[in-house]
Amino acid sequence: MNPGMLYSQFFLQRNLEIVMSIKLMIFDVIGTTVYDDNAVANTFFSAFKKNGYKIDIKDINNFMGLSKPEAIKEILNKYSETTPDHYEVNKIYKDFKNDVVDHYKNDFNIKPVSYAESVFYKLKERNVIICLDTGFDREILEIILNRLNWNNLVDYTVTSDEVENGRPSPDMIYYLMRYFGIDNPFNVGKVGDSISDIQQGINAECGLVAAIANQRTNDLSYKYPNVKYLDNLLELIDVLDSFEKEDVKG
């Protein structure tokens, strides 16, 4: 049984008369709440090239959303004739991180996606906790938060290096649930723009999983029919309204 079917069964088996409200909304960062200028994909490509690997940049999309060391390992598994060792992964990651830190510190084009801050404020009016999770490490995320002045706008954040397993593991979601004392994942929403974001939300059994429509997610509705697909982030508010009014009949 595929994950989408499992998620459908989970959703139906709740057998609630009224769907519980979302108390915690967890957003991915690059491509979901922060404008994606292809810097991550380009710096991945450059880091592999520096280390003697000629990879197809299109393949990088398949690993977006994962912790960056894990993404490097997965790409190496595809392109290397031998099993990548820890040293090789770290060497590529160091080159990647140096470039991406420089980009997010200095590039003028770092900005929120359309409606991101508006959606944050609308959620705050509903007393929904706003969190970010990311495949970046803490250092990179802090650079982005400081550039956008989001430290007081977002309630809490977690990075892949602060939990045992990054996406698609639900560890980061569980981390945030524990921090805010939320026991029921049905009170949690997850929004992202990658396959691993979707899988992470499903694996955590979140009550609401939403995906930004893009080339990575456009063809996934058949596999994950209960995921909400958004053309823009503002549509999340309408989805949330429908979610909280919907009667679920098991």
C-alpha cells in the first residue's frame, strides 16, 4: 500500500464529527516561504563539479528538502561507482555550505515569497503557532532569518542538524510538537514545496498537509490525494477555513 493510501485511511479513520482546529503550522523555508532563486540547486551543482562529479542539475530536484548532507549522499549513490564515505560527503558539503552562506549573506534578492508575511499575520490572528523547519543547518537558517527580520515574526524554528533524522522523517515535526506541548498531530499543519515535505507531513500524520505547486509536486496528486496543492501561499487560508468547518464521516 502506498503512502498516499495510508494517509487517506488515516484521515478517514479519525471518524470525528468536527475536524479539530490547527494549532501549529509548520512551513518549509526556501521555495515555500522564502523566494527560491535556484541558489541551492546551483550551489549543489557547483560543489559536485569542484569535486570532480558531472551531475545533471535536474536530478537535484529529487533531493530538495532533505538535509543537505543526506542529499549529497543520495546524489553520490547515484553518480559514484563506490559507496560514498563520510569524508567525501563532508568535503562536498563544505564547498556547498561556503557558497550558500555567501549567497544568503550577500545577495540582494533574498525576500519572502508572495503573501508569506501576510499569511503569517493572518495565522497569528487565529492564535496559530508559526514555525519553520528546514534541511539547512542552524547557521544558514539564522542568516536567512536575520536578513528577513523574521526572528520576532516566526514563533520557533528547527533545523535538520538539531534532530536525529531529517526529512522525510517526522522528527522535526515531533520536535516542534514536544516544544509546544501538542500531543495530537491532527492539530498540526505542514506546508512545503518538495516531495520530502509531503512525505514528512504524512509520516507525522499531520491533520493538514499542503504543497506549493511546482515541477516537483505537480504530478503527485494521484499518489497523495488528501494533500492540498496551493498555487500560492495565500490559498492556505481558504484551505484552513474549509479544514476547520469540514465534517468528517468515517
